[in-house]
Amino acid sequence: MRGSQLLSRIVAAALACASMQGAACAQPADAAAFGKRVYHDKAVCSYCHGWAADGAGEGQSSGGAADLRMTPLTRAQLIEVVKCGVPGKAMPHFDEAAYGDKRCYNSTEADLGTNTPPLPPGSVLSQREIEAVVDYLLAKVIGRGLITREECVEILGERVRSCADYPSGK
Ligand code: HEC
């Protein structure tokens, strides 16, 4: 993109932002950073899915987590899975009240019994946090292909020496 085009986009975004009030005005970069913090810190999705979301989580996790880099799910489906979990599997429900009523898969805990997805090992999430983590996956993870050295450094930081084990994507 030419410099002047880029500048006019930034100005347009800033104006759109100024016309909105407070919280509704999140810049895309901030939104991705917020979703990233939810993924790695608040919800520790990485515990099961791995830092690169390829399904290689921690040894102590329940295992068998999906490779999110390859998921075919749409944004709406991703939001549903994060809110509701996957019945009969280790994928937790991050909406605390998911099975108190029929909002998830039209089922309550009484309907699903032992197939009810578990509560998360870390924190439950608000609707806003759920959407942010899904938008982070859509923006930075899904369809990204092989893990590269640059992605490793971007997520884990310069000092992680094992990043050198990944091929450079440059
Ligand atoms: C306790 C372990 C665990 C945690 C924590 C966890 N997941 Fe999962 N997740 C799983 C497992 C296991 C599956 C595979 C379920 C299956 O076999 O269908 C899964 C599946 C998924 C899927 C469906 C992918 C597909 O293509 O079907 C999505 C999306 C997902 N997880 C996102 C997340 C996000 C985002 C977080 C954090 C907010 C998270 N998960 C936290 C274990 C976990």
C-alpha cells in the first residue's frame, strides 16, 4: 500500500473511532492483542492446544486437543465451540452458564449427563472475551501453515532458544 493510502486509512479509522464512545472503539491491533492475552494467559487455551495452537499442549493436559491452525470452522461455529465446549470431549465450556439453560446445543446438564463438557482448568470468559479469542485465532492462527521461527519469537519472545528449531518463514 502506498504511504498516502495507508495514512488516509489510519485517519479514517481514527475518525470512525472518535465518533464512537469508549469501549466500542477498539483498534484492530489492540483487539488482536487482547484476544492473544485471553488465549495464552486468562483462558490458557495453550495448556491443551499448545502455544502455536497446533494441538500440542502440555503433557499434563487431557490431550487430544484440536489443531486450531487447520480448523475448518466459521467464526460463528468457533464462538459456539468456545462458549459451549464439545460434548463428550475434554474441550471445556467457557460460558459459565452454558448448560444451566438450553443456550448450548439446545441441551442442559441434565440432558447431557456425563457427556456435559467440563468447566475450564483456568478462568471462564465473558462473551466479549470469547469473541476476542476467536478473532485472534482468525487473524493470527487459522490457516497460518507451518510454525516458523518468526511466529515462535513473536509469541514466546526473543529469549526462547528453542525457537531456533523452527525454519525461518522469510
Ligand atoms: C482442557 C483442555 C482444553 C482447553 C483448556 C481448551 N481446549 Fe479447545 N479443545 C480441546 C479438545 C480435546 C478438543 C477436541 C474436541 C474434539 O475431539 O472434537 C478441542 C477443540 C477445540 C475447537 C474445535 C476445533 C475443530 O476444528 O473442531 C476449538 C475452536 C477450540 N478447541 C478452541 C479453544 C479455545 C479458543 C480455548 C481457550 C479459550 C480452548 N479451546 C481451550 C481441549 C481444550
